[in-house]
Amino acid sequence: MKNETRAAIVAAVLTIGIVFVFTSVLHKSQDVVPLFLVPVFLYAGYAVATAGLRIWLGLTLAVTLGLTILYAMP
């Protein structure tokens, strides 16, 4: 499987996961930032950069989980 395909799958899974967590588990809205777009924006950055899949994957997971935790707190 190509790295581009892996990156797209990771971005899709993170996007769906964020939406699920906020709507079904936390029952909160995402008022400040459409948080589900973060993985999509980071995927767009991966598509035009040559940093590599591992660096992109680490950055995407860190930013997505960090923002999710930040906005999930009361």
C-alpha cells in the first residue's frame, strides 16, 4: 500500500473518530474550531510536503489528540 493511501486512511479514521467522540460519547458541540477538519488539513499538508509518513503520522496524532482533549475538557 502506498504512503499516500495510508495517510488518507488515517485522516479519514481520525475525522470519523473525532465526530463520534464529540457527538455520541461527550454530547458536546464543537463551537470554536471544527475539530474534525484538523486531520483533513494535516493530510493536505502531507500531500504537498515530502517529510515522510512517520513524521506526518506522529504530528497528526499529536495535534488531533491534543485538540480533542483540550476541547473535551469542561
